[in-house]
Amino acid sequence: MRKILYLCLFLTTILVSYTSCEKDEDRASSSLIGWWTDLSRVAHASDFSRINQAIANNELLSSYKYGGTTHKYYATRDFFFYDTGMWTSSDAHYGACRFIPEYYQITALHFLDGNTVTIHYAWLWDPDYCYGEVAGRTNGGTYIGDLVYYCESPRTYTYAVYNNKIIITNGDIYTITGSGLIKDGDSGILSKYDPNKNF
């Protein structure tokens, strides 16, 4: 009789612990729903001031001779976008405006529900060329104007929460902390944000 009593107590303890963990994980999952990114690695209007100054002055950013012809590159708004509408400033002919802004690509996690997440490897785009979900917004200042972070093909995965860990089926693991989400092997902190408001 005593063995049966101990067995019942043991099973009850396990059931209570499991139910408690399950509720904690459900609460963690529901608090995750929404958008997350490293807000220290997004572009703000002030980051585009050098480019806006160059456009205002119709500045010659670079020139070179090729085949007997001199090619000159002046700062205009269109000069900083590919024909597709995606931002570009990495080539040498951008001169003093090369690699501006520093952060023109972000990784954004969009937790859709308690087990589905989409990952957006999003680049800066002209909003007039985007036809899907936008992962973030910013303003490029007087001449550049509104910009969005956009990913043409976000990837969808399943995830689970175990203790304070988010385990995603692509192999990524994030730790839930009081400051935000930290990816294993990384030091950046992902914070929750509203993609409909400018960074």
C-alpha cells in the first residue's frame, strides 16, 4: 500500500511539474509574437546626412577614364538604388558616400504564433518597389526620403521554447533574457519593435 502511495505522489509531482513548465513555455511563446531585430544595427535619418548633402550640392563623387572617355558620377537620389529599387552604395564610384549607411541590411525575426517564425534577411529598398511584407522602416532625410527594410523571400520555420531557449528548426538557438533575445554565438541583442514605425 505504501508503494502505491509513493508511486501516486511521484506521478502527481511529475504531472504538476510538466503542467507548470508547459504553462511557462506557452507564456514565453505568446510574449514572443511580433517582430524582433538588433536595434543597434538599423539605419536612422542622421546616417544619410552626408549623402543628402552631396545630392543638394550635385557633388561629383568620382570620375575615371576608360577607353578615352571620362566617366563622371554625380550624387543624385537614383544613383543610390539599383533598377530593382534596392539600395546600393558599396562600389568605389560612390566616393565619399561609399558604404553609407553602415547598416543597410538587418536580420528580423517575425514570430507569427506559438510555433511559427519567419526570418527576414532584409535590405534597404525604395518602398515604391516593394510588394510584400516590410520588415522595418526608416527615413533617409530630405532627398532620399522614406526607405524600408524588405526581404523578397523570407524563410519560414518551426520553433519551440524550452526553459529560456528558443530552438528554431534551421538550427538557430536564442536565449530569452530580460534585455531581449541573444543568438547563441552572437553578442547582439534582439529587441521587439513595430515595423510600421520608423526606426
